[in-house]
Amino acid sequence: MTDGSGSMNLEGFAVIDKPTGLTSYSLLGKISRKLGPRVKAGHAGTLDSFASGVLVCLFGRYTRMSDFFMATTKSYEALMVFGSETATLDPEGHEIARAPVPTLYDLQSALPSFLGGIMQVPPVYSALHVGGERAYERVRKGQEVVLPPRSVTIHRLELKSFEDGKALVSVDCSKGTYIRSLARDIALECGSRGHLLALRRTASGPFHLAGAVGLEEFDATRIRSMDPEVATGLGLECRTLEGTEAVAFSNGLPMGRMPSFAAAPDSTSVAVFDTAGEFLGIASPKPAPSIAWRYAFVLERPH
């Protein structure tokens, strides 16, 4: 559809196979130019320029749901090189340390200690905010940056191959995990130094490379809407509202007045649809100690 100026007024999401050599931001710019200047766009989960793979892009009002798209398990194929650590922990940084390459036995012995919940220090060359500035901006100014460790979860860590000091590792991990930091820490655990040589995101929640489209093939027909299958893949429950309740939800009526939300919520957010399968929005539990619902997102229907 178009807005009054003839520009496309699109909303939804698309799964892109990001190529290497582009930042997530620059890729988004190229996609936006294909859709027109009035289309609001964002993405759910940054990929560094040297990395490739699944990047979920959001359009229109769907940009307000980025937290729900990002809060999912991510999967990667990571090529780690041992013997050398770079400042950025990737192939684009200068070397800062060297150490002997570990043996296959050392590497296999180290990997199990990284499974499950671990504390991880993010790379100083990252977009995390420190005192109102990005960490990497402070580093480039010559300032010392110390980032606190934070809790992440490694669900799966599988060594696929190890040859000439390079290990191909398959990883499933929680939101917020830095694979660059994981490469650094695995190398240190082996008594070595290391960094990422290549990284490919193979999945982000329910979205996989098999369903992703390349930049050249992308157009407006690739934009999708939320449906129950996607919502379930994002960890949301699904609820269907009929008639007046569906209208009331779209209009933002206090949720306590709707029979479908009279019961106290559990800890899971709910994707709401009408009987025709149209996505209406997301309802979430209010913070404790409340036992009521709140609107997390409402996709208002056009008048």
C-alpha cells in the first residue's frame, strides 16, 4: 500500500542473509532505499561487518517490537584462529598478543567449561554504552574502557573441525552473547590467545538461513506479518479475541475490563489475534507485585 505521497507505507519483518563487508546499519540503509524514503526500518540483533547470516529487519510499527525479536536464542558457525589475539577480537583489528597454538586435546578439554550459564566480559570494541558513549568510541579516543562481566548462556558448543590452528565451532547461545569474547576466552582457557576469523549467524529464534533472502533479491514482497507460528517461535503464547474484545484491544481499552484477560497472568507475554488471524498486538504481565496485564504493543487498525 502507499501513503498519501505515493511512498510505500509498509510494516512487518523480513529475514535477510547479510553479506560480509557491510555493517547492519549500512545494510538497513540499502534495504530502506529499495522501499522508499518514508518507510521506518530497524533490525533485531547487530552483526559486525566481517560477519554474515540471519538479520531480522523490522519495518513500520514493527520496529517497536524489536525486544521480542531479539530475545531469542541465536545460532552461529564460528571460525576461531588460535595463537593470535587482536584488539577487536576479529580479523579487522591489529594484533595485541601471541601464544602457542593449543592441541586438539587442550581444545576439547576446554569447551565443556563454557556450556550453560557463564560470566562473559564483552569486547571493548562494542556498541555498549559507557558513560553516555559507545565503548568503541571511547577506545578510539585512547581512553581506557573496563566493561563488567555479564551473565550469558551457551546452550550448545560443538567442535566441527580443528586444523592448522583454526577451529570451526557451532554455537547456540542466549541474547547478548559475544562470540568474539567466546573465542578469546576459549583460547585463554587453552593457554593460548585467539580471535574470530569468520562468523555466520545461522539462526535467530525461529528464523533460519533457509528462509532468509539475499540483499539483491529483497523487495517489498518479502515483508511478512506476525502469525501464530512466528509468535510461538519467539516464545510468545497466542490468544484469539472475538468481536467486541478484539475491537476493545485495538482501541486500548483497560485490559482488566476484558474477560479474556481477567485471570492473573503468568510470566509469558501473549501475542493477540482476531478470529480472522489478524495480528492485534502483544500483552505482557505487569511487573511484580502486580497481578495484572499491560499493553506491550498494539497494532492499531487503520480507520
